[in-house]
Amino acid sequence: MLSSLREKTRESAISVIPILLIVVLLDLALLRLPWEELARFLIGGVLIILGLSVFLTGAELGMVAFGEKVGGALTRRRNIILILAASFVVGFAITIAEPDVQVLASQIANLDSNVDRDLILLMIAIGVGFFLMVAMVRVIMQFSLRLLLIGFYLLLFLICAFVDPGYVGVAFDSGGATTGPITVPFIMAMGLGVAANIMRRGDNDNSFGFIGLASIGPIMAVALMGLFSGVKLGAGGRPKLTEENLGVLESFLSRFLHILENITFALLPVFILFLVFQFTLLRLPSEQMRRMLLGFFYSFAGLVVFMLGVEGGFTPVGQSLGVGLGALADGWLLIPVGLLLGAVVVCAEPAVWVLTEQVEKVSGGYLKRRYLLFALSLSISLAVALGMIRVVTGIGIWWMLIPGYLLALGLTGFSPRLFTAIAFDSGGVASGPMSTTFVLALTVGASVARGGNPVTDAFGMVAMIAMAPLVTIQVFGIIVATIEKKQNRRRRTRIMKPGAKAIERR
């Protein structure tokens, strides 16, 4: 336990410290923020490192183990109705539990008083529950992930063509926000448990794709809500930035009870599911149950500390940083800043570490975590830079989403199936709490400072982050497959050469 915690702390520090250094250098060189804001940011960084390491340790013991057990137990029952019903309930409950979804739903509701926050939550949760059922059917019936992705995304773009433009960025952002630190460990592990009981040899791609399909649900649900609600999102004007006049410690203490309440109600549905499945389906030995309960406690404590660091330090300073950069005479400076931040922010996402660890585990160590992290960092770096271009120029999000998704869907015909599944899962996990709080807050601040409309110019940044890995990881897979083919060809040549020489001597 202690060795795992030390290792997770080291990994978390390596991930977060570069963000702290970049912001401090930007502040010293260009902005000169008040010392209180910089102090809050640095304290927030320490809390994020501690919270992330404790959460990841707890996720291994609790949610990941629980998810695998549930997935395996459901599959062994061979009852399709039970599997679908349980999948919908799990998807619905953990989506309501996801803190990122709660934050995003509040942000959307603040754009227009006619938008009901609870309705947004309900639609997003229904979307995830339905598409988690689709993901289960896909693995059980051995449907092609590529064909499902192409079909559903084409349907999604058709729906969005008739939706009010204000809903497009928000809808795609909701798809990224649902795959956060609670949802990803559980769905990933549940998918592994299902796949382990039914997959054939060499079918590791069945272990992935659950997150990629589940991410479509909230996008489609919010788009349908916009299509039939008749409400023009953000029609009441641009959202105002919140200003704080709190001391350094007060900034964290004032949020503690609110965050504690949110995380308690967030994890409560998952804990209730654990008890229900334990007494009806799993019936685990007392020692395993004790370890899982300890894991849930670690996850709870880590998530509270992590979100305290994000909301108390990173979000308000991200907003101030965006306002300062956006107010500079040369707004194009936002683009290289986006490149730098995008490259390092993704490594601070809790769900990214869970995914890359699962990938390395399932592939038997063949797909190294460090290579996947590099590919994700590269793609998110470009995505955040493109999002900043939208802020500077006011270009519509469709000009980036349509080419990006068409390229991603086209690559599914050339990339190995395993890499396609990992790519669409990576898109969801890359857009977690760091993206929906720090990066989105920075983008909103920059948009307001430049006189833009955050509804159309800033919202959609999370969607850009979620889209980029779909392309990069599949290109990475094509490169790996090409290298493997060349190596196999050389091996066959070496084997054939001695035989050829023997024939010539005869």
C-alpha cells in the first residue's frame, strides 16, 4: 500500500509541477498577478498532487476491482436482460455521481435562466446509461466497433445540423465531462471484466471502446434537448466572470464543506451499487470486501483534496490568467501558451493515468504507458492551441469538429482495431477535471477579455481536447503496425536465407 502510494505521488508530482512552472513563468514575464492568487495556485498544485496520488491508490483497490468483478459476474450469468438493465443503472448512477458533470451542468444552466440544471443532468445520465448498454451489446454480440462509431457519429452530426449553434459546443463538452475520475475507472474495469469472460485469443480490442461509446450518449442527449426544447442557449447575453476577494486560506476553507458535500453525494450512488451487487451478485469474501471499502475511502479522500486544489486554486487563477493574456495587445500569444499548457495538463488528469495503466496491463506491457502519454500530450497540445485560435479569430467550432471527426472516423479503416478502441477511449479520459476547470476557465477569461462570446468561442474547448487523441492514437497505431510488418518481413527473410543457399549448392 505505502509503496504504491509513494509511486503514485511521484507520478503525480511529475505531472503537475510542469503546469506550476509554466504559470509562474508566465506571471513573472507578462502578467504580475496579485501574490494572493499566485499563492492560491501553488497551494492548489500541492493539494492536486496529494489528492491525485491518494485517489489513484484508492481507485486500484476499490472502483477498478469492483468494476472488474461486476463485469465478470454479469457476463457469467448469461442473462442479456440482466446485463442491459445493470449496465443502464450503473451508467446512470455513476454519471450523476461524476463531479465534472455537476460542474458543467451548473455552468450551462448559468448561461440561461430558462435552462434547467436538473434536466441537463438527467439527459446526460440517460445518454451514458443507454450507450453503456450499446457497448455491452457490442462486446457480447461481437459487433464491429468501427461501424458503430461511424454510424452513431454520422447520426450525431445530422442531429447537430438542426440544433441551435449555442448547443453544439456545450453538447460536445458534455461528452468529455462525463468521462472523469469516477466514471472512467469503473466503466473501464467493468469492460475488462466483461471482455475477459467472452473474448477470444487476440481480441484485446474488446477490452476497450466502452468509454468511447459511452461518450457519444451525453453529446446526443444534450443535442436532442436543444433540438426539442426551443431554448436558444446564451440568448440572454454573455456570462459574467465571477470575482473573488478572498484570502489565501479562506479561498480553500470556504469551498471545503461544499466540495465535501458534492463528493459525498457523488460517491454515494456508487457505494450503494457496491452494496447491492455484493449481496445479490458478487458475495465477495470479507477480506476482499474490506480492501474494496478501504479503496473507496481512499478514493473519497483523494477526490476531496484534488477538487479542493482545482476549485480553490486552479480554476480562479486559470480565469485570471486567461483575462490577463486575452487583454494583451497581441492576442496570438494565447496560441503558444495553449500549446504549452495542453502538453502538460493532460498528464495531470486522474482518468488518463487509470487508462494508460489498464492499456499497459491488458497488452502485457507491449503498449508502454510512457508512449501513450507522449501521444496524448502531443494531441492535447495541438487541441488547446486550436481552441485558442477560436478565441482569437471567432471561427465557428464546426470548422474544426467536422474535419477532425471525419479524419478520425476515416482512420478507423487503417488503424489496428485495438488502437481504434484505445483512441476513442482516450478522447474521453483526456477531458477530465483539469480540462473542464482550469483550461476552460482560462479560455472563458480570454474570450471575455477580448470582447468575444464565451458561449460560442470558449465552450467547445473540452470537445477539442476530446477529439484530438482520436486522430493521434490511431496514427500512432498505424506507425506501430507498419514497424511490426517490416520487422516480421526481416525475420522471414533471415529464416529463408539459409534454405536458399542450400538449394543453390545443390
